[in-house]
Amino acid sequence: MARRFMRFNRASVVCSVTMLAVLTAPSFAVDVAPICTPMGGEPLQSTSILSPISPPAREIHSLAALVVGVCAAIFIVVEGALLWAIIRYRRRAGDRGEPVQVFGSNPIELAWTVIPLVIVFVLALATVRTIKDVQRTEPPAGALTVDVIGHQWWWEYRIADEDGGPPVVTANELVVPVGRPVWLRLASADVIHSWWVPALNGKTDLVPGRFSNTWFEAEQPGTFLGQCAEYCGTQHANMLLRVRAVDDAQFESWRTAQAAPARDPASFAAGHSIFLRLACMNCHAIDGSSSGAFGPNLTHLMSRETIAAGMAPLNRDTLRAWLVDPQQLKPGCNMPSLQLTDPELDALVDYLSSLN
Amino acid sequence: MAIAGHAEPLPSSLTLGARVHSWVVSVDHKRLGMMYVGFGLLFFLVAGLEAAAMRAQLARAGSQLIDPTTFNQLFTMHGTTMVFLVGMPILLGMANYLVPLMIGARDMAFPRLNAFGLWLFIFGALLLYYSYIGAQGLYGTSAAPDVGWFAYAPLTSRTYSPGNSTDYWILGIMVSGFGSITTAINLIATILVMRCPGMTLLRMPLFPWMMLVTSVLVLIAVPVLTGAQAMLLLDRSFGAHFFDTEQGGSAVLWQHLFWFFGHPEVYILVLPAFGFLNEIVPVFSRKVVFGYSLMVAATVAIGFISLGVWAHHMFALGLSPEMNSFFAASTFLIAVPTGIKIFTWLGTMIGGRIEFATPMLFATGFLAMFTFGGLTGIMLAVVPFDWQLSDSYFVVAHFHYVLFGGTVFGIFGAIFYWFPKATGRMLSERLGRWFFWILFLGFNLTFLPMHVSGILGMPRRIYTFQPDRGLDLWNLLSTAGVALQAAALLLFLWNVVHSLLRGKPAGNNPWNAWTLEWATSSPPPDWNFDRIPTVGSARPLWDVANPHDPDPSPEAHG
């Protein structure tokens, strides 16, 4: 018996280890995607929902602590009772006949109906209260208003100008002032997306044909990460979010720089003409040169830290690799490979990397 | 109570073709039930392979093993398959097999409609999977649907899902949905009018009770999905604009319609498993269920409330605070009858003499895991918390605890419990225990870490994840867990094959159980019972075995 048991034991271990190898080996055998290039710069904030840096995220966090506490207590009681029943009431060698048949008990049944009712009533009250606090229907006082438009698979931001001027338009990376509420008006250009930066607030969907709102207030400077949280097609996984919170002075100088006209293309005539001649201008806007709206606005491209909606750090090399074949880095994305020759590529990269 | 029948073995002279033919043309509820379960298990293997492929891709950050489109097809097909081609057919198939036997009937009310339902399901399933061969996908290649199992508009519109793979999804599910509707009608009619003499509704075993409520839910919920899919088909093929946001259609409408089906669907998938537990837990605790009437009341309550909670899938949509509060409240409310069920099973076990045979191991595993999944469900009902957790891996973990730790564990418990009845042979207990423990370990190793991945900010349905977010270890653990589960399933397959050929003969009532299916032979004859039995309580075989201590008739209590 013991030998049979051991043999069997060995067989299952061998079987499990084989399965493990079959499942994991292929993934470790192929190269990882270029997204694994580490990004330089300041340390990034965690994407964990347990490190809130903004009032709504903080409120959710404390409500969550209460709820998890209550659930943990229920878990311990129920699983404890189960364990006790398993150990105490298992059939023993000497047991004869059937145990006493108990058909129920009104007081006990009433108790386990009413007590849970009371618990969920309390949880419901706490929930409704936090909904009222977190889900604003009006912008908080003094808020910076930003329109967020989801596209397959990148983010467009339009930061309102309080003085009535045209909004600052940028893509994928939002820069906000520390300590000031930010009111996001969410819309989508195509399918449903969801804006989720866990440190700042829970997620809110961007639904085509409909507007929704959310808000946050970064309490300390830093780069907060997140990503699209509603499945939106092929490259849903790489629709990354990046919010940089800076102090007021830095924010104002950033905004002024973004509002400035694009760099004069005169000294990059070759690259500029490629941009205008090929398909680029159909999708990408560059202030003064083109007004395409299907792709990210490139007016101040080089002020951004990343390319391809946060997939890779932005520099001449990644920009060039992207232009050679966007499908290499981001398979399925809407930007085609333009089949440029080397000199054309050099000229275009020269021009684009002048846009800061 | 001489109601035992004797199975007539098929004449051995029958050719293979004639045997297959006899199954294809059969209208016998037992054969149809077994075919449902067989096809369901087949698709369970397919869906398992799809899951394993996804986990192989997610073993490490940035892996390029599987390209994004293929990955998106994998999770779409995995979810669709598990819900429509595994959960529904296995549960409805078990009901098909068991309900007439448990209520002392010779067959279902409409045997030919029953066969029609099975073949609609099989046709729908094959139509869906034909998309892998025949559908035109994004880039002109053959392609399976890649819109996710809840297929949110407008991703499903012609603009964003060109080709016809989405149409295969619509039509395959629609056709098998018709099958589910016919089966629901059939079960309701059978349970209401075909019960044997003496079996009042309150003397009916609890599994048929669960199936009655489930069938009513199927009848209410599935036609809504069918209707929504018909509208989507009109959008895609005939220029309608129900969900076409570019022409003023509504993306939110699809979500309301889908989840009006989708949330009752969760209970459609779990109530029959509750039914399995209601049979298994008392028999192996050797004690009558603690609080039969409250269990029935809780089931009916779940049926009603489950029709009013659907928008808790849409908390992140930005609905009004009032709407969010209402659906949070209704969702909390449904926790109460669900809790009652768990307490009832605990109350049944306490004071019993529990024998941990494989069916009871799975039932106990169900209790432990479903409780956990239920509690994470309460967390998700807390709207603001849901804004963080929704659409993350936490949700993936939650519903796998409910639907795998719950429903699938219940199904395996039921298979071990009723396999002897259906085949006349016992499954190996030794292999069964190994199967349970390896599966239990693998299951938790896969899905516990997913809670952590979700809390660390990993959204669901991503083909690759970022390397700098602390997700690597948790994902690797999940993949390792799938390896254990795969090994466990190989054991199960071996157990089934081996036991079919060499298993210990079962006899009529191997578990010393109390309901009518155990009064007839194993396997039962075509006509189920030689004489239609008459019963005086919910446990007729207990009354026979313990004439000095028969169950009180519920009517006696008024």
C-alpha cells in the first residue's frame, strides 16, 4: 500500500512538473517585447490601490479597509465553523447507526437571516456615504478642467485655459499641478475605454456618445501610472496612463510651453516635407502644419517622456524604430509602416525630434 | 417499496453504427443528459487549453509568445465557452438526467423537445467554434471572435470588428440559447406536473427545487440576450443603429440588456450547484438538511433579487449616484439568502457523522471556496471600492472563486456522486482524492495571487503586463497553479476511462442515500421505475431504511 502510494505520489509530481515546464518554458524561451526597456528619470509611484495619493483614492482606501475588515471577520467565523465541523463531526471508527436528525430550528434560522441583514445594512450606509463624497456631479472649487478623449489605443488630453484661450492639446501624458483638484470630462472617439490611475482615483469609463466625469487631486509631486481598464480591442494592454504632478510654477511653465506655436520647420525642411507629403499629416496635428485628429498631436512631441502611449521611453532611437515599423512595437495599432528609406527616416526623425 | 428496475443491456450484436444511431435518435432524458455532460466536459477541456495558453503568455512580463489578437480571441472563447458551452450544458444536462429520477417520473414532460434542445446546443457550439476555421478576421485570416464574452458595443460594430467572427459569436450563442430556453420550459413543466404520487412541492428533493428556480431564470434572462443579439445582428448586417454610437445608438443600452441577462446567468450557473450540495452534504453527513423551508425560501429570494442587481457590473460607467446606490443595496441584499445557504449546509454538517468520500470533499471545497468568492463579491458591491477593483484581476479572481471554486467543484462532486448511478460503476476513490487535493491546491495557487495582481493595478484582458509594477511573481504563481490543475484533470480523465472499464460495480444505492434515483437500478432502465413510486416525505429511502423513525410530513406541521 505504502509503496503504491509513493509510486502514485511520484507520478503526480512528475506530471505536475511536466505541465509546469510546458506552460512556462515557451514564454521564457522567446524574447520579451521591447517594452521591457527600463525607463529612466524619477522613481515612479506604485500602481497599487493601497497607496492613495489623492482624496478620492484615500476615501476609497479607508472604506475598503472597513469592508475588508468586516469580510475578514465573517471569513474567519464561517471557515472556522467549517473547519470545526470537519474535525469534530467526521465519522469515527466506532460510530454506529445514524446521528440524531435535526430538521431545523426557528431561532437559529432567524438569527442567521437577521444578523447578515444588519451587517449589509451598515455596509450599504457606508457605501452610499462614500459614493456621495467621491462621485462628484459638479467640479470641485478651483478645479483645473481637462477633457480626456479615449482613442484606440492612446489618450488625448485637452487642458482648458481659464482665460478663454484655446485649450492645450497633448497626448498620453498629463501634467497637473500638485494640490489643486483636477476635473476630468471623459469622452471617447471610438469604443469604450476606462481611465484608471489607482493612486489618484478609481476608474471611470469613457463611453462614445456620452460624457462622464471624474476628479482627483495629487497631494504630492511624482509620476502616477495606470492604464486603460476596459477592453477596447487589440492593443488594450498597451494603452498606458501617465500623470505627472508638479508644483504650480513648473505647471505654468509647462502650460506656457505647450501653448507656444510649434518650432519653425524651416531648418528641417526635408523632414517637414516628408511629414506633409506622406500620410503623417492625415492623422497627426502639428500646430501650423497640419490638423489631423486621428493620432496624437505632435506639436510638442519631445516634451513627452514616452512613445506609443507609454510603451517605451521617447528618444531618437525609439522614435526611429517606431517610424520604421510601428507594428513591431505595438502589433495591431492603427499606424502603418510607411516604408521609408534610410535618408527619409533620418530627415523625419530630425524634424520630429526638434518639436519640443 | 419494490420499485427497482433492471437495465436491459444492449444486444451485443449491435454494430458501432447502430449504437451511435441509437444515441443520436434517442429522446431518453438519461441519454440526453449524459450527452450534455459529455459535450460539456469536452468543451471544458478546450476552454482549459485556452486558459493554459493565456497563462503561458502571462508567465512573464512582456512575453511575445502569443500575439495580441490571438490572446484576445483566447479570452473571448474561454469565457464564452465556460459560460455557454460548459456551465449551462453540464448543469442543464445533470438536471435532465436527475430531475425525472428524483421526482419519480418516467421521462421529461416533452422528450422530443428535450432532444431538440440538446442538438441546438451542439449545433450552436460547433457554429461558434467553426469561426476558428471559417470566419474572416481582422486581417483577412480565419479568426475566432475577439470582442470579449460580454461583447461591449460599439467594439462589436462593423467599424471596430470587421469580418464576420463577431457574427459567429452572435449566432452560435443565439442558437444554443434557444436550446437552453426549450430545456427550461421542459424542466418547469416536468417539475410542476410529473411528480410521483405523494410528492408535494415541499416534499420534493432540493435539487429539483433549485432547478425550478434556475429554469424560471433561464426563461426570463436568456430571451433578453437573444433579443439583444438579434438587435446587434441587425446593426451589423442590415444597417440598424441600436448600438451604433456613430449614428446615435447607445453603448449603455447593450450593457443594460447584456447584464439583465448576465447577472441572473451567474445564478443560473450556481443554483444547480447549490442543488448538488443540497443532495451531497446531507447524505455524507448522514443528517437531514437543516432548515428545508428556509433553503427553499432563500432560493426563491435569490431568483427574485438576482433580476434586480444587473447594473453592479456597470458601476464604472459613471451612472448617477442614485442609480449606483440602488444597485449596491440590491446587491448587498442578495448576500443574505446566499449566506443562509452556507449556514444551512454548516448546520447540516454540525452534529452529523461526516464521511469524506470524494463527493463530500468537493462539496466541502465548494463551501470553503464559495464563501471566499462570496465575500470578495461583497467587496465589489461597495461601489467606491468597485471603482478600484472592477475590471481588474481582482474581479477575475472573484468570479473564478464563485464559478470554479463553486460551480465547477460542485459539478465534480456531482459527477463523483452520480457516476455510479449513470454507469453502474464506481469511480476510483483513491484517484478521486488525489484529483481533489491537486485541483484544490492548483486552483488556489492560480486564483489567490490574482487578487494581489488586481490590487497592484493589473487590469483584466491584457495580453501582456508592465515589468515595473511588482506583478511578475504573482503572475508566475498563477501560471504554476494552472500546471497543477492540468495535472489534476489528466488524473480525472484517467479515472473516468479506467472506472468505466474496470470500476467496482455500484449496486442500486452505493452511498446509502435517500432520494428516489437511488431506488432504481444503476444504470436505471429506459422506463426508470418498474412501478411509479409513492412517497410520504422528501427522503423516501430514509423512511424505508428507518421505519421506526420516518421523516415527518411537512403538511403535518401545517
